[in-house]
Amino acid sequence: MKQKERIVLEKEKREEMVKAIMYYFKQEREEDIGQLAAGMVLDFVIEKLAPEFYNQGVLDSCAYMDEKVEDMQSLLL
């Protein structure tokens, strides 16, 4: 059985995301959280939520491609 591959972010992208999480907590919740806490929130999102977003994106792409193939087939018939 194949083990799930972990999403790995480039260092700069991860830093941007951590800053965005820190900003969100400050603006929306009026809480100051540090880089460690924001990094842990990001790790949670990557591990638990990102696979669902990815899967939905794949399903949406498949539906889009199916629609385009049907359009092309209707032009040929």
C-alpha cells in the first residue's frame, strides 16, 4: 500500500503563509500568535484539510474536461 505523500512548500511560500495566518489571527480574532503557533496551524491545514481541497480540484477539473470532450464530440457528429 502506497503511503500518502506529504505536501512540501518552498521556504519562501511557507513563510508567506505563516505571516498570513499571523495577520488573520491579529485582524479577525485580535490575538497575537507567534511564528511557531502559526506554523502549527499551517501544518494542521496541510495535513487535514489540503487533501480535500486537492481532491475537489481534481474532480472539478475532470468534470470540466468531460464537458469539453462532449462539446468536441457534438461538433464531430
